[in-house]
Amino acid sequence: LVADGQNLYCEGISALLEGNGEIEVAAKARNGDELIEKVNEQSPDVIVIDAGLPVTNGVEVARQLHERDFNTTVLLLVEYENE
């Protein structure tokens, strides 16, 4: 499952992952609440989450997933600007 608030990034990450032929992106989410819904529906093996997700941010979503003890690997993407 790929979750990113910016459609371009979400589609790009999905295309990169599926490009190797061994990975299937089961679902995409545009915000934290949608991500939680999709996890409940899909039970993905791996979730790639943008830390800056709208509605409920990616860090909080990862925390909720951990507390609910989902058997899922979470990769949290963090954008960091440094002059």
C-alpha cells in the first residue's frame, strides 16, 4: 500500500515499485484516514507512508498501526529541507 497526499508522488512511487515485476501495489491512499480504512480492508504486507500525510499525518498513522498490532512493515518517507 502506498500513501502520499500528493498524487504525483503516490503514482510515481507505485510505478517504481511495480516496475520490477515482483511487487504489487494493492491500494493507494491520499490521507491518513483513508490509509487506515485501506489497511483494514487489504491487510498489506508493506505500507509506504509519507510522513506529511494530510488529515492524520504519517507519523501518527504509523503509531496507530503499531498500537493496533498490525502485522505490517511500515516504511515512513520523510522530506527534509536543509539549506
